[in-house]
Amino acid sequence: MRSFSHLVLAASAAAQVYEPPFALHPGDIVDHPLPTLSKRKAFSPCGEVAELWAAQKAQLSKPGATPAPIRVPAQRAYDCLMTVPVDVEGDLKEVEELESYIQYQSTLSWLKSGVKDQLDPHDIMGIFGSLKSAIKGKKDFISDYQVQLTIRATLDAAGDFHLHYIPDITNIFQFARPNGELVSISEDGVSLPKLYLASDLPKDANGKITGSEITKINGKIATEAIQEWSNHTRYHDADARYNTIFPNPALSALGTPNGGLSYSHYVYAGPSTNYTFANNSGKTIENVAVIPAIYDFSKVTDGVSFFKAFCNGPTRPSTLSSAKRSGSSNASPSSKPNTVASATPRPSPALLGYPKPEFIHDSKVVSGYYMSGNEYKDVAVLVLPGFAPTSVSPSWTQNINTGGFVETQGLVRKFFADAVKQNKKKLVIDLRGNGGGTIDMGFELFKQLFPAIEPYGAARYRAHDAFHYYSALVADVALEGDDKDGKVGVKWDDADYGIQSTFLWSNILDENLKPYKAYRDYYGPETINGDTFTSQRRYNVSSVDSLTGYNEFKNAPAQPFKPEDIVILQDGFCGSTCAIFSELMREQGKVQSIAIGGRPRNAAMQGIGGSKGSQVLTFDVLHDFAERTIKVAEALDGAAVAKRLNETTNVGKIYNAKQIFKRTTIPGAGKSIVGGVNSLNNQRQGDTTETPLEFIYEATDCRLFYTTASYLDPVNLWKMAIDSRWGKGKCVPGSTGHKTAISTLENKSGFGSKGTNSQQSNADGTPFQTTGAAPSMGVSAAMMVVAGAFAMVMAL
Ligand SMILES: *[C@@H]1O[C@H](CO)[C@@H](O)[C@H](O)[C@H]1NC(C)=O
Ligand SMILES: *[C@@H]1O[C@H](CO)[C@@H](O)[C@H](O)[C@H]1NC(C)=O
Ligand SMILES: *[C@@H]1O[C@H](CO)[C@@H](O)[C@H](O)[C@H]1NC(C)=O
Ligand SMILES: *[C@@H]1O[C@H](CO)[C@@H](O)[C@H](O)[C@H]1NC(C)=O
Ligand SMILES: *[C@@H]1O[C@H](CO)[C@@H](O)[C@H](O)[C@H]1NC(C)=O
């Protein structure tokens, strides 16, 4: 099998919601009394925090102690943070370095200009400029926490979960409300939902909520208060943000950290939370700050020593490499077995609270079900809370991403074949909670559903000097051939970022699936919305042998379901590869979708609230690009060119960055920093405005709210969805027929109109494009242009 190189580039590139290290699981928060300090030795807030920490640490190390996260009163933690002195010089450097990395963010100009009715202007570079002046002015900030909070929140406010940088000091305390989890539940699925304590949910799906509605939070209208909480999450859609406040049942079923972000947050939300119920009673919760187990407060006595302990470069405990997110949930991270390495037989995987699957992948992110009961017996359900099915099979230890791809490809293919054989006519695709994964998974699933359609998926990079030098140098290395003489030095024969990758212009195709004639046609730059971009590029999907519909799988099975017999369920968490897949399904497959949840409004809702960009590049990768660029320039073009790159361009700035690596929160194993950008804008076919999908509003075709029954049991949700799509079920008033919904645009009967749908053709009318007919490039001639381009830019 040939390398997956360019699509699996997603392994580190594209496509997932960023999960902070040591994310707090809402279930980790137990409400037990805090220890009282027998003697007050310290009078600084950080000193008090340290004492509370030490007392709990001692408690936890006693034999037989129940593991519990260490936590302190939220206000103590906040007061402590506010006494940490501002590192003026370091912070200035940090912001400057961030500015060079953020050059790779593809949406800067749209964020800056804002998007009508969707997004207020958010000029990240402008804010960073003012931030630098404010730091220099030494007046605006009392504490370093305020500076770092500004940095983190500025990036988060882009509402693009690919764009992130997590400074150390913002991740030491995770603010939480013990036993304060909320749910948003509608009586019947279409009337407006109300807020309740999650603990007021009945034990089983047939029960009723007995508790009283929450009407106010801290004296404010409750639904407005939680919109403020949700305001700091990285989703661009307000309904999606609203959903992040509640435990996401699709993710809870995986047993991984889920929504409920308000319960694990870096923004201090006051000392307590006060809920007022409709029955006029109230409940006040003391907010806490949870301290992940990796942070050692033994040398902390005040703000200065706090800075010394935690803001001086990430020190990685030796246990960290094997324990991923046990920091907050487990007193001793090393006690958690590493499931991947474990040789003991695994129990067969299952999603909590889901029915017995027809199939489920080990990773649990892909599973299939058949509905039962007369009305539903012709419906199959495919459940995908993620697109990164990691293989646990020992035979795939070399490349767990590829392994998961091959395994799930086979499982889904078999499921569809069996469904067709068993006369299943309809398919529900449940994408709730899906924050993305590897790009090839998105294309593969689309090709299994629509084998005759050539997926579009064109995208653009932001064109800027650091990317140009990198692109030009990859091309120059390709010119050198196999580097037999070792002149190039760095590993260039590399599937992710070297000459086998899609960063080499001749490995990628133009908008019409034709090879580029010259580097300049590939790189552009073209000016769009006041910024510069590379030209529209598409993957040569047929260069991946194993994708359905190409090469060894050229003779794909027939299309298993008609588009009008498929419906997609979304809850706003969808982004990244999930957004790529959803775009293909909507625009090319003409498949309709249903949104679940969101703010209590009689209106349509978007399904995709996460990043709609089609690639994330981490800061580690961007640093690697810069390093390669300078080293290869030295090898091929001499020390003088390398020196100029190092000293006069952003390549040098990125390469020489130190402060952001010092101020990052502790990264996961094998990484040096927690940061990343959205590097590719996903474009819509035929959109003459050239707007990245991130900024195009697209309503779903129908919306439903959770009921107790559908929140607690997915089968009930699927039934509601099936009823509203194909039966007599309703949608939330005002949620159908939105002008941007695909059913409206296609003028197809959708929700709310019963009876048979008008017939739809299988394909979208796009002619099937054959690939492979292109003449092979005259490589050396083409590359000459690149070398020329590089020299030309260097001369500027
Ligand atoms: C009011 O509702 C809350 C929340 O469900 C409940 O905990 C409380 O017991 C109720 N109080 C009365 C007096 O019914
Ligand atoms: C809750 O907050 C409101 C407004 O701040 C206040 O009037 C009320 O007394 C509080 N209730 C409790 C139980 O703390
Ligand atoms: C988000 O929070 C900030 C600060 O509390 C506030 O100024 C802003 O209006 C909020 N935005 C929304 C959409 O609620
Ligand atoms: C796509 O890749 C395949 C396999 O590497 C190659 O044969 C084909 O020519 C490429 N398509 C184009 C249009 O270059
Ligand atoms: C590159 O620039 C940095 C400072 O910006 C300097 O410390 C380093 O020595 C330079 N390296 C080379 C190879 O010129």
C-alpha cells in the first residue's frame, strides 16, 4: 500500500477540536468539604493556596485515601493569580513571537472586518499591538495573569477552535462549580427548553424531571447568564456555544471530557454561583479552583514564587508521557494504566447508554445500529462522535491513525452492504459532539455514501513570507532529488511535511483537478478581502490508494442510500473534518440535517459551530517549518542566504521564538508547546465572493430540543429525528425553511411537508472528473521557476 501521506497529514494537521491537557471532567468534581487550616502561617493569597494544597496532598497520600482532585476556593485562587507580577520584558517578547506564528492563521482579514449579523470585528493583530503598548505602559495590568488572559481570550474570541495558545498561568487553576451542572430540556422537543440542575434529571429515560426550572443565576436571567459563560468557548455560533454549557450526551457516552466547559474554565466567574428556581427557592454553590496534580505548590509562598514555580518554562513530570489527562482527576497520574500499551485483553467497546451496536470500532468513535419497531425498522444509524478512530491493534503500532482508517473503512463498508441486504432504506448519521479527526476519514465516508461524486474540498492558505519561503524550499529540495549526497541534511523525504507531502506544489491539484503548470500558479498570491492567499487547491484523492472509489477500490459498491433517505444530526460541536464532511454531504450530496439544542429560540440553528477551516497546524509544526527553511537554505543557497532569512524575515522570528515555548502550559508527550492555527480556508464550490466557509451562515433544515427521554437515550432522539424528517413529527417553530438551508436552496420538500419527497438524482450534477490523464510534469523545468521565485523574493 502506498503512503497516505497527503491526507494523513491530518494526523498532526487538520482537523480536531483542541483538547486542553488535563481538561477537567465534570464528573471529577466532587463536593466535599475543604480542609480547614489549623494555623494560619501565610497571609498572601498564593501562600494560603499553597497551604490548602499541601493539606490535601497530605490527606491524599494516606493509605486508603480516595483519590480526589485538589481544589481551593475560587476566590483564593483568583486573588493569588492577581498577585503574580507582570513580566514586562518577557510578555512583550511573547506577544511579538505570537504575531509571527499567527501569520499562518488563514482568517485574519475576515475576523478583522467582521461578518454582518454574525461576528463583530475582531482585529487580532490590532489587539496584540495595543496589548504591547499597554504592557510597556505598565499601568493597565496589575498581574501577569491579566496579560496572559488577554492573550488567550483574544485568540479564543475568534471562535475557531483550531486557533489557540494556552499560556501556563491560565491553566493552573480550573474554575468549576461542584454539583452545579445544568441541562436544557424541552417538554416535547419542539417547545422552548428550560434550564434545570442535571441532578434533577430522572434516573431513566421514561422518567420526568421533578425539579424546578432555574430562572436566575446570580440574579440575572438564567439563559442570558449562561450565554455569558459560553462566551469564552471557541465556537463561532451562539447556539453551539450555548450547548457547550451542558454535558454533551454523545461525548459522555465515550467517557471522555465533554461539553460542560463552564465547569472547567480559565475565566474566574466569582466566588459563588447562586441559582434561583421557579419555586422561589435557591441554591448557592461555592465555586472552586481545581489544581491538576502536576502542579507542585510546595515552593509557593506568594505571587513572586508562584511565577518562579509555574511561569519559568514547562517542567514535564516523568509520569506525564503515559498519563494524558489524569492530572486533574487523579491524585497519582502514574496509577492509571496506559491502555494502548496494555497487553491484557480489552473488554468489547460500547457507548454508555447506547443500544447494542451492529458494529463498533475499538476507538468507539464509529458505530452502527439498526432501529427496531414497525415504523423504524428500515432505518440504519451511523454514530460518529469523532473522525479520528485510533487503532489499538498491535499490528498498527507504527501508525495508529492509518490503522484506524483501514479498520473503520472496512467496518463501515460492511455495515452499509449489510444494511442494503437487509433492506434498510434510510440512514441517520449522528454527528453530535464531532470535533473532527483525520481528513481522509471525512473524504472516505463521503465516498462510501456517494461513490460517483468527486469530492470538491478546495482550500486556500494565507500567503505570507514565512509560508512562501517554506513552500519554495520544499520545491527546491524536490529539485535536489533524493539528497544522496546528504547536502540537504534534514529529513526531507517526509510524508507529512517533506517532498512527499502536499506542501510540495506538484503534489497538489488546482481547482479543476489539474496539475499546476508553475509554482506561481500554485502560490499566487491572490488578493481577497484585503489579504493575500494561495490559489484554490484540491487534494489529488486518487493518489491515496486506499480511498473508496480509487485505485484498488475503484469498483466501489453502489451508492447505498438516496440523499433524501439520509439525515444528519448536528449539535453545533461539529468542526474541522466534521465540517469538511458536512460540506460535502450538504453541497454535493444534497443531504438535509437537523440541529439539536441551542438557545431557547423559535428559530433555525446552524449545525456546524466549530472551526470550518480544513487544516490545523500546531506551533510545533510551524517551528519545524522555519527550522527546515533556514537549514535547507544554508545547505542549498549558502550561509549568507540563511543568515538573511534568519535575521530579516518572519522565518527567523518563528525559528528563534523562545518566550512562547517558555510560557506555554505543559504540553502533551512529544510536544513542546500548546498552540496552533487554522491554516486552510475551506471554500465553497462556485462561491464568487471567495468567503471561507467559517463565515458563511448555513442553517440546518430543522431543529429539535432535547427532551428528558432523548437526552438520556439516543434511540429516542433518533426516533424524533426520523419522525420529523420522514414522518409526522414536528420541528421547532420557525426552524424550517431558512433561506440558507439546503432544502430551501434546492427547493426540495423537506421537513414539515409530509408525503413523498420529490425525486432527487443521486449525484449533484457535477460531472465525474477523471483524474490521472494529466501529462507528467517536466519536473526540472517546473522547479526552475520555483528556484527563481525564491531568489526573487529574497531580493525584495
Ligand atoms: C425547588 O426546586 C429545587 C430544584 O429542583 C429543589 O431542589 C427544591 O427542593 C425545591 N424546593 C421546594 C420548596 O420545593
Ligand atoms: C442570590 O443572588 C441574589 C442576587 O445577587 C440575591 O438577592 C439572593 O439573596 C441570593 N440568594 C442566595 C440564596 O444566596
Ligand atoms: C461576552 O462577555 C463579555 C465580557 O463579559 C461581554 O462584554 C460581551 O458582551 C459578551 N458577549 C456576548 C455575546 O455575550
Ligand atoms: C493523482 O495521483 C495519481 C497517483 O499518484 C497520479 O497517477 C495522477 O496522475 C494524479 N493526478 C493528477 C491530475 O495529477
Ligand atoms: C539567528 O538569529 C538569532 C537572533 O535573532 C541569533 O541568535 C542566531 O545566532 C542567528 N543564527 C544564525 C545561524 O544566524
